[in-house]
Amino acid sequence: MPEAGLGGLLAPIGNIRPGPADTPALRERVRLTVVALGYALSMAPALVLAILSVVTIALGPLTVGLVFALAVVPATAGVTAGHRWVTGGLLGQRLTATYADTSETTFLARPLRWLRDPARWRDFAFLWFSATGGFVLAVIPPGLLAAPITYLVWMIVDPRWLWFVLLLLSGPAVYVWWLVTPALVRARAVAERAILGGSRVAELQRRVERVTSSRSSALDHSAAEIRRIERDLHDGAQARIAAVGMSVGLAEKLVEQDPAAAVELLREARATTVSALEDLRAVVRGIHPPVLADRGLVGAVEALALTLPLPVTVSLVLDRRLPDPVESAAYFAIAECLANTIKHADATFARVSGSHDGELLRLVVGDDGKGGADIGGAGLTGVARRLAAFDGTLDVVSPAGGPTTATMEIPCRT
């Protein structure tokens, strides 16, 4: 949350009811007054962008309107992102934007997508709120606190009886400031949350779109896996078993005429049977490793680490078994990340850590390699698709020169 970055300036608002006039309460009101002043000053860019937005909408059919939109809409998104950050800190929540995806649209087609995006219209509404009612809510706390100082300066510069009367009236202003500041700042923050927090319908729609996309990817992945299993069985175990049948049949014909040749054929058939069994075991391991079923995710990853050609530190902390599909997805995701490390990272060691808090399984795979891993690569894209089927996410940090850290999160309630 923003609290850590600004020394507590954007810490969540405490009790808004008037309390005792002690030092912590005074410090809290001064903090909120500073925040309110920032809210008030943000009226200027909000008003400018609001006016430019109106001009952009009016000129929409013209080329100049498209050019305006390409500048005004991203600038508005930047302003509202800052307000989500500040307001989220004050309310102790994380406010996220739910904009429509424009990554696959052309540069000039984006304004049309923006025009149909409800989240962009909420940004537009926020600009006018920030420049009108939001400004009034924000300017009152610093205005009330500044009044006594202003009166005192005026009295020194121009000592008339009128300024003395105003100075006497400044006492009630400070008292009102003490009473209303927390409530006004919280009211402004709550109003911003209502505007910028996104509607429940939009969030559900975005979630449905993500689930639909991940389901399609999961189906494609399942179809590819089925084809791979069929190919492995056809080219491996099936071919070897067919060879065993032919060898046994030929040995049956030679057992009376040439017993020695029949024995040699049977010996070859036995060796081929062993090879076919190994092929079948390899196919089974590719579907669901037996060690995963026997020892769970922790044991399976530890067993996997022992087979790799570089040291791997495993520190998985799981106090219970997870559902089989989740364990399988997590295992193969870790295996793919470690395979990428071995193939591309030139690393001297790797590490796997993770934990489960009852709601979320969080896994981290890292190495000390040369970095440069791209989440758009074939291997990591496959990991992301595998996790997306469970509404999970993959985040990769891999600067040039290393190190590389892949963080995977899978929602899993137990």
C-alpha cells in the first residue's frame, strides 16, 4: 500500500468521530489536511482534462478529434491512476481500473474502443467531480486551518480593529477544522471509490471474458496433450508391443526346428517388453507423475530437483494436500520454469519456494542466470496458459544480467 512509500501520509483513515485533543489526533488531522490540499490542487489538471475531453467528444468524427483522444484519454488514465493509488491507501483497499483491452486494436481504432468503454466514461465523470464537488470537499480543511494564520498576518501588516475581530473568530474556525476534517477527507475518498472503483457488473464481465479465454486455451492445451500421448503411445509402447508379438510368433514357429533361435527371439522379446514398460511409465509420468500422487506437491518438486543437473533449493511450505488438478498444474509449471533455467539461463543454482494461506497458492522459481527471460516465449507462455485455466497468474522479472524470478499465483481455497 502507499503507506510504506510516503511515510504514512496515505495510511488508512482512522476513526472520523471527534476524539480527545491529544498529539496523535492532531497529527492525524494535519496529515489529512495535507492530503486534502493535494486533492484540492488536483482540481486544476482535472478541470483542464475535463474541458479537453468535451472538445474531443465534440470533434470525434474529425481527424483532429482522434488526435486529441490519443493524448487526452491516456493523460486522464494517468490522473485517475494516481487518485486510485491515493484513495486506495486512505481507505485501506486496492482500487484497480477495469479498462477494455485495446492491445489487439490498431492505433487509430483505439478511440472507438475507448468511446464504448464504461470505465473511460467513469474517468470522465471523475474529472468533473474533482473539479466541482470534490474540490469543495477538499478545500475546506486547509481553508479552515489557514484562516487563523491569514488573519494574524493581516493584523500585523495592517493593525486595525477589524482584523482583531477576525482573529477572535478564527478560534471557531480551528474548532470546526478539528471536527470536520476526517469526515470530509473520507467523504471525498469514498466518492472517488464509487466513481473509479469500477462497477460489479464490469468486473464480473471482465472475469467471464478471462475465464472464457483461459478455458479455450485449456481446451487447446488438453487437445495437444491428447495428441502427444497418442503419438508417444503409437511411436513407443505400441510399436514395441507389436514387435514383441511378432518375435513371440516367430519363436513359436522355430521352437521345434531351431530351439536356440527361438530362445534368442524370446530373449529379445523380453528386453523389448521392458522397454515398452519404460515407455508406458514415461507416458504416465507426463500425465500425472506417480510421485505427485504419492507424496504431494512438496515431495514431487523435491524429487524433481534431485534429477536436475544444477543445485536446486526447495522451500515449499504446505500444511495440507491441495486438490489434484491444482497440484498437477503447479508441478508442471515449476518443472517448465526449471527446464527454461537449465536450457537458457546459464545459471549455477535455482530455487523454488512457495506457500499456501488457505486462499492462494503462491510459488516462486528463481535463478542466478543471465536473465532476459520473456514471458512471451513458448515455454513461459505455456506456463501462463496452464495457470490461467485455474484463474492463476504468472509474473516474470528478468532484467538483463539476471537474476530471474518467476512468481506464480493460483487461487485455491481449502
